Amino acid sequence: MTSSPIRTAVAGFGLSGSVFHAPFIAANPAYELRVIATSDPERQAKARQRYPQARIVNTPEDILALADHLDLMVLGTPPATHFPLAKAALEAGLDVVVDKPFVVHSRDGEELIQLAAKEGRVLTVYQNRRWDGDSLTVRKLLDAGTLGTVTRFESGMERWAPSIAKAWKAGATAEEGGGVLFDLGSHVLDLALRFFGPAKVTYAEITARRAQERADDDILIALRHDSGVVSHLTLNLNSHLHGPRFRVLGTEGAYAKFGTDPQEPFLLGGGLPTNAEYGVERPEEYGTLEVSGQRTTVPTERGAYPEFYRLLAEKIDDGGTASALPVPVDPAGSVDVLKLIEEARRIAV
């Protein structure tokens, strides 16, 4: 816990702000949730009900006007706003968390990293899927060498979403950060790089199937990692029958996992990250491991989204940019993800 709470503002109170940020900030005594920005009257009412201690303002610019009374700004706003808002927040002397995708263009991400270093501010990206229970389980199997030498990694995030509920998503082109490649693609590409290291795109299919879609909603990307692993990644919002979340093939065994991490639906259902059952997956959802012809189920590690804000508080409390502690997510890795997205768009068939 920090000696004095980190005075925090959350910009945006849609799914990102209300589910993935505010609950964890409010639950961690290292933080003080001071300000929430949303212009939507229903979201304002919800924010006031859940966080009566927080000041509710209309816009991210209203947060920036209060920068002298804040330490940290969290951006849960549409992707096209990430670069200008993060830049303004860093220049205002704030540490910054940017939800994925980090920015729309890799060059803008590089500029923000340089600016954060110049200003001596902490900059990180919210890649929460690193703390999904199934991701942690894959990491545990890899670290233990259970699968031997991995040859192929498959990861998918598929949904049936025939209509686009959010107005900004319905109107956003790829140039404006719209589409599933920037959204869910930021997760699967981040994990592929985290598990198996640097990679190049060898093949890509990028398609828009829904009538409303102005960017993309059906993706296949193949990567070849410098480590020799081949990754096949799928993103699809037109799928009635979802493929595996993970399938990992190695010389000694293989692991397959279906289903969705329980943390998001638990929070959407009104649960809190402090509840005892938070992040715990049901046994019937466990993944399957096969080694030497024998199949067993593998208990899924407990999901741990609170880790992001715990690690961030440690970094800030230890001196921020002067600390040797790493940020929860290095923004340079998120720039690598953006470069893969750009590469995929260049070669897509």
C-alpha cells in the first residue's frame, strides 16, 4: 500500500471504465478513486451510486483541468482518443494507464513512450487478458515444460454478435481504431508475443461480414516466432459455435481450453473482486491436457485482474520512473502488437 493513496481519475464509464477499471481501483486501498468522466446521464447515475465519494464530470478534458489534484489518469475511452488524451495527461504531470489498443498507430505509441520518459511519468497499457485464469494456466504449463518444445500455438476469441451495440464502434473505421483486430486482436497478439517472443506475420485474412461493420469482424493471422513456434490466431464476431480459446501443441503433450474467463461476467453480474469466489472457474470448464496418450483435466488458475493495479501501485509507490520495478505492462510490447496489426493489414488477402 502506498504511503498516501494514488489520486485516480477514470475517463469513460462504459464496459472498460465500469467493469475493468473502477472496481479494482476502488477495491485497492493504495488508490483513491477521485473522479469519473462520462457524459451519459445513465452512466453518471450508475457511477454516483457505486462510487459516491467520486466526483462525476462530463469529459476527459474536465479531468485534465483537475490535474493538480490527481496522480493517475486511466483512459477507458474509444481508441482514437487514446493518443491525444494520453499525451495531454502526461504533459499535465499525470501517470497514465491506457486501455487496449494502446493507440491506433505504432508511431504514436513510440511518441508517448518517449514523452513519458521525458516527463518522468509512469505509462502502462491495460492488457488484462494476461491475468485470465486460462492464460495463467498456459503460462504455468509452459514454465513447467509439461508440453515439451512447443511447435504450434492456437488462440481464438470468437463471439456471436450480429449487431453493433456501441455507437462509436458502429461508426469507427480501422483508421479510427474500429474493428475486432484492434479490440480482441490486441489481446491474442499480446499473449502470443508474451508466451513465445518476437514474431513476423506470415499470412492474414481480414474481413468485414456484418452490414454495419466499417472495419473488420472476422480475422485469421499466422505468425512465425523467432523461437520457431507458429501461432494461428482467430478473431470472429460472426461465430455461433466458438473454437478453442487456446490449443497448444508440443513435443511432449498438448493442452486445449474452451470457454470464457469468468472474471468479466462475474463483475457484470454485480460481483466484486474482493468476493471469495471471484476469478474461480467451475471444474466443468477446465481445460484438457494430453501427455503420452493419457488425457486429464487441468484445474484453471484463479483469474487475477487485481494484479495489474497491485503491480502499478508498487511501481508508483517505489518512485515511479525512478524505480527499478517494472510497470505491469511495458508499453513497448504494446507497440510491438500494433506493428503486427499494421503488418497484417499490409499483407492481408
